[in-house]
Amino acid sequence: MAMATTLHPSSIVLVPTSLKEAKPLTTNSSQKLLANCKTLNELKQLHCDMMKKGLCHKPGGDHINKLIAACVQIGTLESLDYAGNAFQDDDDGIPSVYVCNCLIRGYASAGLCEKAILLYIQMVGMGIVPDNYTFPFLLSACSKTTALSEGVQVHGVVVKMGLDGDIFVSNSFIHFYAECGKVDLGRKVFDKMLERNVVSWTSLINGYAGRDLAKEAVSLFFQMVEAGVEPNPVTMVCVISACAKLKDLELGKKVCAYIGESGVELNALMVNALVDMYMKCGDICSARRIFDECTDKNLVTYNTIMSNYVYHGRAGDVLVILDEMLQKGPRPDKVTMLSTIAACAQLGDLSVGKSSHAYVLRNGLEGWDNILNAIIDMYMKCGERGAACKAFEHMPNKTVVTWNSLIAGLGRDGDVELALRIFDEMLERDLVSWNTMISALVQASMFEEAIELFREMQNQGIEGDRVTMVGIASACGYLGALDLAKWVCTYIEKNDIHMDLQLGTALVDMFSRCGDPSSALHVFRRMEKRDVSAWTAAIGVMAMEGNTEGAIELFNEMLKQKVKPDDVVFVALLSACSHGGSVDQGRQVFWSMEKTHGTSPQIVHYGCMVDLLGRAGLLEEALHLIQSMPMEPNEVMWGSLLAACRKHKNVELAHYAAEKLTQLAPERVGIHVLLSNIYASAGKWTDVARVRLQMKEKGIQKVPGSSSIEVHGLVHEFTSGDESHTENTQIELMLQEINCRLRGIGYVPDTTNVLLDVDEQEKEHLLSRHSEKLAMAYGLITTSQGIPIRVVKNLRMCSDCHSFAKLVSKLYNREMTVRDNNRYHFFKEGFCSCGDYW
């Protein structure tokens, strides 16, 4: 802080108005009148009259000191300016320490901190010795402007003067150091104090609580109680707020128990702190009880519970509180409306949202950027893009947060193209802008574009954070880009990004999808905390491998860790049983859900069981389960049965399942494709032609098979029969070499996988150009011996490609991984991890 060591006095402008009094103005009467002045104009008039009568410079009158004290008492910027001018123009010798203290206090209270410090410098320069009242006022100014250097110098002066033993001065230093972020120095002052009062303890507790040292704040509070010092309401608010930051409900309850035992009377500030603490600790019922029992709720009380309800996703409760507030509470302010609009966005309640927008406009609250950003978000979530864009266009001050809100809304709305265009138009971007856009691309399954945007972000020198890496991990997982996935982990470690539950779970899922279960489980084991989602991701790793035993072991370990299973973890368990062909274990898991764990099976769990039974060829049992379940079967369930019918060539049941499926989802492409394939496998080409004609009439197109492979950090994609790749000639030569070597060891193409009515030669040609074979061939010609080949396919791997991959892994001594839309296949030395069951 730059400061001058001298002040330039300005002349006092006097208002020439006479005072009409019944008695003549005397020294005593003028001093009494000064003390009774309520406004600056009254002071000016009195001061003018005193000067006319020559009372201001009368010996022993002390009029200037009284005038300055009266100005400070009024406390406006204008009155303080008047007091400063009077101080500078006083020619009656050296001012008293009292008047200096008075003016320093006034400046500090009004936030004119530099003036307060400059006055202290001038005071010392005039030879006025400060006293123990000077320093608390001066340190208040230093605290407000975080003038650490100046405050430390003041500390040196205090020690030299021997005033460091004064309890009020020491308390001021504790507060000062806490405000400047130097709580450790405040603690040193505290520890040296021979005498402490409640302010000493409270100042340090507040310092700890305000500097993310909540544990230390609570610990100090209990030390204070043990020392026999009775806390005041301010102390209680500080320690309750610390418990809220820790989200430690048990600790919060101990503090509340003390309040009850000690008989500390609850005031509005304490009620607000308690409501906030219980909300943040997840005890919503206790928070609501305290709120309902409070008879003198203020605006902060309402805003506290409403904002916490928004945080917990209980938007309906927000509107209930708002209704009570409108009927008998204080008038809503901008904070109230922010919570209300956010609640409307969560609920998709356009009606209340529009009313809230109108209230904002009527009451002039639209000048607050956060409100307008929330309004844009609300309209986007309510499907009113036009209204959101209109609100955006009319914003006079579009901040980067405003642009981010619009991009996020467009991303959720699925219009990624427009979101990208707006993103490119932004003159200023922050990390949230990049994260929002990356998230929108990932949600739109534009994974390569998301990774490319991340690279551009790095080129601009912007480091990613936890949110960035969650999005990029998801993109890597879906692409199956293992090299990039490993780089992501290195990036996180190098940049010291905190791996919380969400990021850790995302990394486990990423490695699982990339076909690296050992890395996935390594990340899982390193996680400091694991919730049910993290355990589910780890069990999902086993499910992708078809490792039923591993999945069950993880589940039992989860139960030992006292983590309560939810619906989703049972989906992962049943999937593991399905992929592993473990019918009996699957049945046991399914029936234990309600009996052992108190979780009623939902339709998704019945669907898993149908898939499990269908894969195992137990089609009649699967059909019976569908017909006996307590809810109506959905399209996914009939689709699973239809897929099982294809695998086990049950044409009759397939026709029945297809009819049921058509009734539920007539436009679903997979129904017609599966049914066509089943007829083709049975050689019923007339039925194939009929189904395909229906597809053509309805404009339904079969999704082409595609496979991708990551080589040297770049993802290459192939479709079946693809000849567009730049290295197509080399790929063709590699395929010819492979097929020649495979025939030499007795390989015969399984042409039943070609579901077209063409001759055997054409079937073999089509079969040889399946997308995963093209990707494998490209991997062999572009990677060195010993480097595993990893392929990601969008459809189920056919049996011929499966046999092809097993033989190639043996002939070329290469480990290969293929992730299809169901599971992972790990090929090594002529064997597959699935045991030919998928």
C-alpha cells in the first residue's frame, strides 16, 4: 500500500446559518449542543455560530475535540471528511491523543483504512504518544485492508512500548493476523497471553474457521470450555460454522448438546448457523425442525434453508419455503430469487420460473449477474431456448459466467454445434468454459472432438482440473484409447490434481473400458475413500472380463467395509454372472437382493436375469421369468430374449419376442436387424427379404459395423468393407498374408456369420473384410512385436472374427484385446478370456 507521510489540509466550508436559541450561546451550552447534533448540517450550523461568537479558540473550551467526536459519531463519509478538515485546521497546538484515537476509529469503522493509517503516521510525527486505545483502532484498519507489513510494524511498536500485555491490544493482534491469513502468528500471540477473555478465544476460533482449519477451530472451542471460559453467541456461530465445513454431524451434535446444557440463548445468527450446519451435514430433518421452531425467522434464515435445499436437490421444498415466506416472512431478495430460480430449473417448472423472472424485473434485481445467469439456465432446462437466448441478448454485462451458462444449456439441449460456435466467439474464457464445452462434447458422444479440444486447451497454456479430467477420462474410456488413458493418469499425478471419489471412479471405469483391468483395480485400491459407485465400477471391471468369482469377492469385501449396496451394484454383479455363464450364482444374487439386502429387484435386474438365462440357453425359463415378473416387461427385456434366440437358433420364440418388441418400440432398428439375422441363420431367405423390405419402407437403416484402434496416440476407425484408409494397400496385403497362414493350419471361415443370400466365395470375401479384422491387420503392420493390439467395436463380435483373433494371437505371438458392445475379449496364445462364451 502506497502512502504519503503528510496530509494536505483543506479549508472548512461553513454553512452561514444562524442558530435560533432562547439562551445566549456559551462555552458549556455549545459543548452540550455539539453532543446532541444528529446530522452534519446541524453540526455545521452550530460550528459556524460558535466561530462567530469566538468560542472555538477559547482556552479550555475543547470545542474542536467535541466537534470531531460528534462528526465521528454521525459516521458518514462527509462527516468524517469534515472532521478531518477540522483536525488539520486546528491551530491551538498539538492535538490530544484522545482526538487522534477518535478520528482513527471513525476512519477504520467507515472503511477509510488508508486514512486511518496515515493519521497514525502523522500523529507519531507530531510527537503524540499513542496509547492502548490507539492500537485496537489502528489494527482494525490494518485488518480490513490486509495491511500485513504495516500491522507487523505496529506490533513492533507495541512490544517496545510494553503494551503487548494489554488484553484488548493482544485480541486485536489475533484478529489482525487471522484476517491477513497468518493464523499461526495469531496463535503465537494467543499462547503468550497471561490473561485471556472470551474475545481472545473467539478471535482465534474465528480465524481458524475462516481459513479452512475447521478441525482446529472445533478443538480450540472444547479447550475453551475446559478452561472454564463461557462462550458467547459469536463463539457459537463460529464453531457451528466450522462443523458445517467439516460436514461432521457427530461433532455438530456435540456442540449443540453443549448449547443445550450451558443454557446459551439462541439468537437469529445461531439459528441460521445451526440450520446451515445440519443441512450441510445431511441431517435435513433436524435442520427443518429448528427452522420450523424458530419464531423470529429473518431473511438470512429463509435464504439459508432454501439454498441448502437447492444443493441437496430438493427443489420442491424450496418452493414450499418460498410460499411460507411470501405469506408471513420477509420480502424475498436477490439471494432468495437465486435459489427459487435454481429450484425451478431442477423441477422444470416454467410457470414459477417465469413468475420469478417477472419478480426480478419488477424489483430491479436484474443488475446482479448471478440472477440473470440462473434465469438463462432455468429457461434452457425448461426447454425454452428462445427465452434463454433473449435473456442473454438483453444482458448489459455479459460475463464469462453468462456465456458458460448458455453453452452448458445448449450442451444439455443437444445442440453441440451451436455451443461450439458460441464457444469460439467468446472473447474471454476461463477453465469452466473449457470444462463445460468438453463435457458437452462427451455427452454428445463426440469423444475424439473432446480430446482434441483438451489438446487445444493445453496449447493455450490452460491446465485442466478434476472436472476436466473426469470428462477426458470418459472420452478415453469410450474410445478404448489405452495409451491416452495412461497419459491422463500421468497428467493427473504431474499436476497434483486431487483424485476425489468422482475422478477415481471415472479412472477405474476408463481403464475398464480400455481393456486394462489391472490398471483399473490399481486405481481403485489407491482411492482414499470408496463409495458404492466406486465399488460398482470395480465390480464392473470384473463383469467386462466375465470374472464372476472376482466380482463376488469384491462385493463381499464391500459389505465388510460397511458400504450399503444399491440397485446399480446388483446390475454389475448380475452382468458379471451373465458374462461368466454363472447361472446358479446369478440366481443366488438375484434372490438375495430382497431377502438379504432389502433391495427390491427392479425391471433392470429382471432384464439382467433374462440376459443371463438367455445366454445360457435357458430360453423357456427366461420367458417364464418375463411372464411372472410383477411389472410389465420393457423393450430391453424382449430384446435380450430376441438376441438369445439368435444365438441358440430358436426361430419360433424369436418371432414371438419380435412381435412383443415391435408393439413396444416399432421404430427400434435392432428388432428388425436381429429378426432378419435369425431368419438368415436358419436359411429362411423369404422371411429375410420380407423383414428387410419392412425396414426399407419405414426408412430404417442397419447400423454398420465399425471398429477403432489407437496407434501412436491417434485413433483410426474402420467400417466393414472399408477401403478408404490411406494405408489400405498394406492392410490388404497383411490380410492376404494372415488368411494364407491361417488356411495352412486348417482355418475355415465360418460363413454362417454372413447373413446375405450370396454364394460361398462372396460370403468369404465379405467375412474377410469385417471391421475388426481390418483394425487387427492395421495394428500388426503399424506396431512393434510385443505391443498389445487393442480394438473397440460398436457391435457384437461374430464367431468367425473371434476364431480369427484367437489364431492370429497364436501365429503372430501378439496379445490382442477386442471390446465389443457387450464385453472384453483378451486373446493370448490362441485362447480368449471369455472361454468362447459371450
